[in-house]
Amino acid sequence: MSVLRTWSAIAAIVLSSTAGDVLLSRAMRQIGHVGELWRRQGLRAVLKTIATHPSFLLALFFMAVSFFGLLAVLSWADVSLVVPATASLAYATNALAARLFLHERVDRRRWLSALLVCAGVAVLAT
Amino acid sequence: MTFRKYLVLAAIIVFASVGDISLSYGMKRVGAISLARWTELFAAVLNPWVALGIVLLLGFFAAYLSALSWSDLTYVLPATSLGYVLLALLSVWLLGEKVSVSRWIGILLVSSGVAIVTRGPSATHRHQPELESAGDQP
């Protein structure tokens, strides 16, 4: 299997997983602390609230795309290359997307940490 | 951060890495899937190792949802990246993949990133959560 094909698949996985993570984070933030919600209203109410949230459903779609993409790549490439490589790139795209779309305060500590993890995971992939 | 929250982060790390190992082992047994026969991907789900991987990743997903409900995405992701260290170790022990010196350096970099982010706050402080779209500059 060609290297180009592996990296194209990795790029597609990174984009869809970033969209999935950001939408999931948005959904869970709007829903609130699930532990407290569980105590107040019970597990069924928690599951129903999550399963009917529009952002959650859209997140699920993007995560399914990245999951089946991952399955496909794993059928021909090493797990110790593919999983770290997709994750490494996703740390950078997620930090950017979280700042832009979730208005998270990505301070110097978080950028440094994201870059270290990103670099580390990239080195893992070589 | 309470002990319970660290436990949820640990669950994310363990479920994700063991789940990925199981998926990889299963997919290697299924064999390479070509683009022309992509529908075989759906049949691969019936392989017991792939199925176990999916169950473990569901456990990961539950823990991940819980963590995202009280933490920022830019906190949860680096904090749980220790999973890649565990994944590297497991792929050596269980799958017989080679881990080179550069991969060990990568493990060190990931671990330092984790150490840095977990010393900071886990959530962006919001005075008025209902107005969060208006911005959250402190």
C-alpha cells in the first residue's frame, strides 16, 4: 500500500475527528456536568438528553466517518504509526478549533502542552 | 480536580489504548481491505477482536463524554495523551511491533506535555455560562 494513500486517509481522519470532538465538547458543555445530572434526574434522563442533542448527533456522524476511516487504514498500516499520526495532527487542529469555535481560553501552558504532545506523537510515528 | 475526576481520565486512557490494540489485532486477522471492496469494512465488525475493540471504545466514549461535561477539550485531550505511551508499550508486548529509540523520545515528549497541562486549570472560567457565545475573556 502506498505511503500517499496512507497519509491521505490520515488527513481525512484528522479533519472528521476534529469536527467530531469540537461538536461533542459543545454538546456536553451545553448539557452540563453529567455526574450531577445523573444524581438529580437519573441515568435515563441523562442518556435521553445526550442522545437527542443536535450537536451530539452531528458529532456522532463525524466520529463514525473517522472510525471507519481508521479501520480501513489499520487493515494495511501499523497501529503504532496510524493512531499516533492521526492523534498528533488532531492536537494542533483541536487546539485551534477549540479556540475559534468553543472560545476556550488556550493559554501559553495549553499551547506548550499541545505542541509537546503533538511533537511527541509525531516522533512516535517515525 | 477531585480523585474521581482523575479516575475518569485514567479510564479514558486505558479503554482507548486497549481498545485500539484489540481493533488493530482484529483488522490484521481480517486482512487488508481494498477501496474496491470497501463494504467488507462492515463485515469486519463481526470479527471477535474488532467487536471487543468496539466494546472497549464504547467504555472510552462514556468516560470521554463525562470528562467533556466538566473540562475543556484543550485540557482533556493532552491530559489523556498518556494513552499513546500505553499504546506503544502494549503494541510491543502484545502485537510484537518494533519500538525504536525515536519512539521512546516521542513517549518522553508526550509525557512532559501531559505533566504541563495537568498542572493548570481544567476548565475555562465562565462568569455567565448562559452568555458563553458572547466570549469568555477573563
